[in-house]
Amino acid sequence: DTAHRYYSMERQRLDGRQAVLRNFGDQPAATLDGHKIEIAANIATVEEADRAFAAGAEGIGLFRTEMLFLDRASAPDEAEQHEIYHRVIEAADGRPVIIRTMDVGGDKSLSYLNLPPEQNPFLGYRAVRIYPQFESLFRTQVRALVRASGHGPLRVMLPMVSRLEEIRWAKKIIAEEQALCVAESKSFDKKMQIGTMLEVPSAAFALDEFSREVDFFSIGSNDLLQYFMAADRADSRIAPLYNPLQPAFLRLLKQIVDKARANKKWIGLCGEMGGQKRYLPLLAGLGLNEISVSAPAIGGLKAELSRLDLADCQQLFTSALKCATADEVGALFDKFSAQHSLPLLAPEMVVVNADAATKEEAIKRGVDLLYIHGRTEQPRAVEEAIWQREANYSTGFGHGFAIPHCKSSAVNANSVVVLKFARPVPWNSLDEKPVRVVILMVIRESDGATEHMKIISALARQVTHENFRDSIEQEQNPEQLCAFLKKKIGC
């Protein structure tokens, strides 16, 4: 029975988080003041498209087509590719789809191309660089893409572009295949957009020339950062170098976006930097049109974006550009986060008629609520921190109240959870009586001891007063209960 209850609670935790994310996923991505930034999805297979749109993707920002070419004896033919691209466009149902041409070679070797091994594959013979040698392979993909463009808004994106000549050569092939479609009376989008990935630093200094040839850009932050910092992202020994908060890298991003804007070009970002909520205020302040991420990150990013004000984000980015080190930028982030974090108390963090048979279940219920509402991604770490406190002394203050608490770096906002139990829960309280009300508190480690002690002391003092306890137990409205607690503990 205990195991059954535990797994039932786990299912409630996961389902609760998904419900919250779906709620945000169904809404357009926008800041608190109404500035829209499209949140799109990165996918590698056609099957991922449906999951991405179910998660709230507003388009496909990156379809990595090289996965179609890997782990097989020969390349997919035109018919197979056309079918896959068509299916993705159908799943998009009118939403934009950016399909990147094959980024193969280098570290993604294909046995049927017989490319020799390289000493520095990330810097080597790959992506757009190999297209002239394997022109028929590229033409086949282009032909499938051109035909697929007749089914919906498809954009073609070229990877690893570093020179204008590469763009012009690829555009020539695309134009020739479009002309063949005309000759064969095959339908296609004559206005199909062509763009480039920005992942080679040299491209950042050729955007005026590139802009005369292409329709849009997408920043590949993973490769751009490792090339710019000369830091292999897979080498843990130089991990501090591979940090997107490096001020020089932020200045490079600003130069790229400013140039794209000056040339009236749409610009997105599709690297790992975009999928981390920590960096979202910077990216919002940078001025991107779109951020493309893995499907599971979409709901959380939309939720985070809805709490941000564009002017604040722009000011953060401007301040970050003036920093001398990544640590200074990180300190700016901590300050910004403290000023713009979720409120300590919120109605969704109050549960009336909660259910728990044991102290362990009660604490899990409280921590699970933090996870459901995006206040932690590491609920087990928070639970462990609470139990470390419990090992030293009981947080059952008596009179049917308990205040389990901790400091933890695993939460992204100082939080108080209020659980009012339908049946009292055994707690090993100071007066040896069970608990009817749990006020669980978690304070961020970065806020130090002062904030933690201030709140816990205020709560402990209030619990000694009968009027306070009666008011908490009698109030059934979460909003009113939050307002009462805020007034009493001064937060």
C-alpha cells in the first residue's frame, strides 16, 4: 500500500507539471508587456513534429535532416525525402517550418561517402563544404525540398556557411531545380525562403553581403560559441571557456542581431542556449524574432517569458555587455533573478484538504508542488535538504502546525507552500500532537542566512498565537490565505 501511494503521488506530480506546461504551451509566446517572441521546436525526425506541436511549438525552427542520412547503407532518395518533408509540413498545419540541409561529414561520417577521418572534424570537411563534391546528393535533397514547398510554408537553411560563395553556389542549384519543376509542371513555392545558419564567426562579419543573398538567419549558438572561444564543448577541462555568458560572446550576438535588423532580416536562435530558462531574459533583451528549442522545454520557456518585461530584459542585456567577465554577468543574473522571481507566496502554492498519511508524504506533497509550478527542476534535492534539517530537530512547532524548511540552490525562487490536511498527520511534534497545517519554506542558497532566518522566525512567532492559527485553519480561499500570511510575516 505504501509503494502504491508513493507511485500514485509520483504520477500526480508528473501529470500536474504537464498540465501547467500545456496551459502555457497553448498560449502564444509573449512577454508580460505583450512583446512576442516565437518559441519553435528543434526536431530530428518526422515523428517528433507532432510531439513538438502538442507541446506548444509555434513552428519548426530547425529540422536536422542529417538524421535521415545516418545509419544506413545508402542515402534516402527523392521520394523518401519528399514524403518526410511533406509530413512535417502537414503536421505544422500552416505554421513555419525551417528545414536545414544535411549537415554531414566531419564528426557525422557517412560510410557511403567514403570520407577519410579528420584530425579536427568540427573544423573540417562537412556540411555546405562537401556539397560541391557530392552535388548529386545535394541536388536530390534540394529537389525534394522544392517539391515539398508546394505543401506549405517551408524555409530552407544552409549549415556551416562561412563565405558568400557557398551561398551563391547553393542558390544556383536551388534555382536550377526550381526551373526543372517548372519544366515538369510540378508545383512548388516560388517564394520559398532561403537562409543560413550563423555558426562560423566569419559569418558575423559578412552579414551585409549575406543579407543581399538570403531571407533569414538562425544563430547556431553551440558551434558559434565553441568556434568563437576556441573551446571544444565536449572537453570538460575547458568548460569555463564554453560559457555563453562570456561578455565577448554576448557582444558578438549583439553585433549579429543588430546587423540582421539593420538589413531587415528575420533572425532566430536554435542552440542549447535557447533551451535554458536562465538565459531567457538575455535572449529576450537581445531582440530575436524566434527561439527554437527541444519540445519538452517549450512550455517552461513560454511560462518564464510571460513573467518578463521587455524593457527590463533589454536593460539586463545592455548591462551585461559592459561586464568584463562571465562571473560578473552571472552576478548580474542573480540580482535580476532576485528582483524578477516568482512571489514567495502564491495561491497555486496553497492546497486545502491535502492528503498525506505520513510526514514523509506530507513533505513530498509540498516539494512536488514546487516542481509542478516550475519553482524547482530538482525536487529530490530539495527534499533531501529539508530532511537534513529534520534530522537535527523537529519542525513540528505544536498546536497542529509544522514548518519544514531549508536553504537550497535547487530552487529558482524563494517559496512557501501551505498544506491544510483533511486528516491530521503524525509529525513527532514538540507537543507530541499530529499536524493539521504544514507551512513548507525553501529559500535559495544564494540569498544567504538572513532571508531564511527572517521568514522562519516570523512564522515561528506567529504560530504561537491562537488567533493566527485559527485564521489559517478557518480560511478556505487560497488567495485570501496568501494575503493574510503576507501581512503577518511581512513579505
